[in-house]
Amino acid sequence: MRSMKPTEITLHPLDNVRLANLCGALDENIRQIETAFDVTIARRGEHFTLHGSVPQAQAAVRALRHFYECADVSLSVDDLQLGLIELSNLSQAVPLAPVLMTRKSELHGRTPRQVEYLRQIQEHDITFGIGPAGTGKTYLAVASAVDAFEREHVERIILTRPAVEAGERLGFLPGDLAQKVDPYLRPLYDALYDLMGFERVTKLFERGCIEIAPLAFMRGRTLSRAFIILDEAQNTTPEQMKMFLTRIGIGSRAVITGDLTQVDLPRGHKSGLAEAAQVLSEVRGVAFTHFLKEDVVRHPLVARIVAAYESHTLARNQQQQNQQ
């Protein structure tokens, strides 16, 4: 079998500072581009030789030229990975992203579905974000909550999630129920600290303007003038989901996020998120965004891992159907 002809490029104009910023320490940035496009890259000075399929090599060439233009300052791995995600979505028309008022002024949707998700949150009272891990469902929801709070559209931010992951192990953990489930709420704390700063979040907690609690604490309450986020909603039962959705009061907005491929409920129990997606799909005022592996905003390998598991699950389901 004849090997594919390599693709060669030379970056112009030659600028050793840009070249060093592009490549990163020990060519780490080049390794990231190799991983993202499944190619191998050899470099001698400003000359690059790429081996791989023609479409992938051409995409890698576009990435090298793009980052070379941006390399007047040092490029971190984070800059590179986020840039690679945006480059991979250039072929799709990305509408103008809503501007969010948070501590991170550069925060915006990186993919068309992320932009659509942010827009739906602003335009609907109830929004569902369903998709695999790493697609920004929870982080963008928290960012939207912070934006609504800073613009004084709501008076409180309430973040909640079911404690199903702990199962029977909750009894072995020290403290009351709130303390037992606190580790499971940590991703929500992290997002808030990132978007508002530790000191401000702490003060808002003390004033009761921000509340993070297990879903069990929502029963019997009416939540008015609040931005409410239910995270890990795939682990709710249909009864819990209905209970949560009927807590929403006047002037409130709710975002429900979850991944239907990571349900931790006991076998045979239906996910409240799956049922809500069926029951509420035609209800006016309720919006749904279904994220795909292309929306994963993490290490480039994560999207491939998600795709591999999707293929495995599809093949297994097909095999089970054939055996029946």
C-alpha cells in the first residue's frame, strides 16, 4: 500500500518569537494540534511537514497558520484547545453570541449549539441542556445565572442537584444531609468562584443571595425571582422532576442539565430527565438544547472518548436486538 504524500508548509513572515509561542515549551502546542487532527507533524525551523489523511492535514495546516497569526503573545494549552474547538466549528454558521456580565469578559459560546443554548436561556423561562460531559451545560448555565443576577433580573441564584450518586453510601459520611452531599455540589461552587470571585460569592452566600442545596431541600418551597439550576438531572426520578418544575414561582427562570448516558439510578428506574424530554417537548415556553460530541470543550481526546463510547453502545444495542 502506497503511503500518502506528506503536506508541507512554511510559515511567513519568519518571526522567531511567534514561532516559539506557536510551538510552546518542548513543542507541547504542536502535540496538541497533532492530537486534535490525528496527524503527525515534523518541524525544522519555520518549515512543517504533516503526515495523515489529506482533509485532516489540511485542517491542521489551517490551525497552524491561524495560531501563528495569534502568537504575538505566549499561547497556553487552554488557549490552544479552545481555539481548536472554535476552528472545528468554522464550517457551521455561528450566530452572534449573547454577551454575559461575569468576571470573565471573554466568556461566550464556542460552538453553534452553545450559542443557541445561551440564547434559549435568555428567551425562555425553562431550558433543558442535554448532552455528554464537557459540553459546557452546567458552566454556561451558571454563567447565565450570574449574568441575570448582575443585571438585577433575579434576586437569588439557587443551584441544586440530586444526591443519587452517593446512594446508600450517604449513611457512612459524617454530618447532616447538607454536609453529606456537599462534595457532590463542588462543581457548582467551582463555577461560581470562577465567574464571580471567592470573596463575592462568600458574601452573597452569607446574605442568602446564593443557595446551593440537594434537591430534597426543594420540596414544599415556591422559588420566586430566582434563577434556579438543576444539575445532573438524569439522576432525578419522574416524581422529583415534576416536584422541581412545579417549584418555579413568579419572575423565576430555570435551567435543567443532564447527560442521559450517565444515569446512576437503580436498574429499572426511569430517569425524570428522559421523561421530561418526552412530555415537555411541545410545551410552549420550554426550550431544549441537545449537545453532541462536537460541542465538547475539554481536552481534544474527550470528544473521541465520547464518540468511542457512543459507537460501543450503539453496537451493543444492535447486537441485543439481533439476539431477540
